[in-house]
Amino acid sequence: MKRRQILAAAGVGLAATALAGCNKEADCSKEVAAGSAAKPQEGGGGETFHWKMVTSWPKNFPGVGVGAENFAKLVNEMSKGRLTVKVYAAGELVPALEVFDAVSRGTAEMGHGAPYYWKGKVPAAQFFCALPFGPNAQEMNAWLHKGGGLQLWEEVYKPFGVLPMACGATGVQTAGWFNKEINSVDDFKGLKMRTPGLGGEVLTKMGGTVVNMPAGEIFTALQTGAIDATEWIGPYNDQALGLHKAAKYYYTPGWQEPNVTFELDVNIKAWEMLPADLQAIVRAAARDINGDMLDDYNARNMEAMEQLKKEGVEVRRLPDDVLAKLKGISAEVVDATAAADPAATKVWAQQKAYLERLYKYAEENEKDIYNIRG
Ligand code: CA
């Protein structure tokens, strides 16, 4: 039997089988198209779409990178190959921090990254990503999906021709890896640290020097002393980067990022070409991965922290007076960042009011049970 006949006989899951069985991209397109033509009534039409997704992550990178790859697999499966998404690691098609631009200009139909990576171009993006001493993952998700956040996000990205969706969350991060002890607020003076977004701005106000770099460059920078400290995500990802082999102290808590939300970017012109059922599949897959990645982080961070401690990593808590100072400066930085950009001003006015209500509710109920439970 020729491959095409085998596929036609296979029935359900036809296109997914075709994808799994082919090696070259051109072959895949041909076989998927043939599969769709054989069963035009399945899935609402024969038209197929083959999209590229650029990402900010190294290949097979645990947590966020694998999450992006899982998103692509899920779309392929749910659409039975009518929409295939080929994932590109950082640097394969475009550099890690140019994902948003690539999707905006249509180099790729999709992208996966962290909103605050494009703060130079879109300052308001930071508010959909992470705020120092800000919302945890469930609060960010409540705001985005039920509190008006996503509509604001779409409005902010629209002039760039990009449609955003939340597609992954880290939960509470750690304060990071340090080769210098932090015993007082003065220890931040002259500290060279990799930390992006608003947390980085806070560090600058503390007298530190902020260096922004993608995942692939952090280990070497820390090991060679080009930076004194770095935060990345949490035990799971930090262990994968080998940061425990390049720094002495692992500090908690992750004041700079009580959560980071990752984004799926879709080129709006490409999006408008998709039939409604494929658009629904993309939205459903993004929602699924958004939750699944958080589950993954919660489980794996716990395991990795246990392992790191076994290997002798010294976990330290930032001193209370340092955290109090960081909190005070954070509030100033967030307000000043919002005030400096009209879109950010609008987003923060709505978000701040909403988060205050969420925090009040957490204070009355959720926080209490944690304190009692221990
Ligand atoms: Ca981080």
C-alpha cells in the first residue's frame, strides 16, 4: 500500500498520523493535505494551515519551553492536522527577545515569550506579565480572564497587529542566585544582576546594575562573574540551567515576580484567515497550556528544591528590612512606569483597582487558611 492509501484507511486521527510519520516539512504539508481531501466532511473543511511559532526558549527547555511545544502538539491534534504549528527555539529563526517583532511583521504567524521582554516597545506589556509584590498566578488569571485584563491586553497589542493570549504561568518565583550575600539594603549597591521587567527597575533604584539576557546566556555570565546575581524562574528551571553550579546562595522569596504569565502572540492578519473552529481550538489550547504549565511548575519546583537542598545548596531568605525596602520602591516604580506611558496608565488604573479587591478578599479568607495550615 502506498502511504496515501494507508492514511486514507486510517480514519480518525488521520492528519496527526501523517504528521508523526513524515520527516520533511514539504512532505508533511502534502500528506496532511491529502488526508484532509480524503475526508472533507471531518473537522469542517479541507483547508489546511501550516504555521510557524517562534519562541524565546532554548529547545526542549523544561516548563515554559516544553509548554510551548505542548501547545503546538495540542493544536495539531485538536485540529486533526488542519492547523499545524512548527515550533522554533530561540535563535533558530529569530533571537529570543525579538519574538514579538517577528509576529508583528509576519515573519512567523505565532510566537511564545514573556510580555515584559518587549517593554522597550510596549511598556504596558509588563502589566500583563509580572508585577513586583503583585498578583500570584490565580489572581493574574482572574484579572485577565474574568476581570477585563485580556480585553485591555488585546487593545494594547492591536496597533502592532498582534493578538495576545495568556499561555503559561510560573507561579511564585525565587529571588535568585547570588555570589554576594544580601544582609542589608546597601548590599544591592553596585550589584550586577540579570532581572527583567519592573523588578529590574526596582533593582536599579536600589543602586544595582541591571543586565537583561535570554536563558541561554545566563549560566556563563554568572560563572564568569560578568554578573553577580541572577534570577530566572524557580528551582525547576534554575536547576536545568545549572545555576546552582555557578552561585553560592539561593534567595527567597520571589518578590520581583510572584508570578510571570507567558504569552501566545498571533499575527492578526493570519488569525483572520482562520475559520472560527480553528480559532476556537487555538484559544482552547492556550487556556489548557496556561493551566497545565502552572501545575507543572508547582509540582516540579517542589521536587527540584528538595533535590537542590540535598546537593548542598544554601537557601536563604531575604532579610525583613530588605524586603520592606524593596516593597516600598516597587510601589513607586510600578506607579511611575504606568504614569510614563498612556496605554500603561489606562491598564494600571483598571488593574490596580481590581487587584486591590482581590487582595482584600485573599486577606479575609485565603491567607488565613495558609497561616493556620502552615
Ligand atoms: Ca524571573
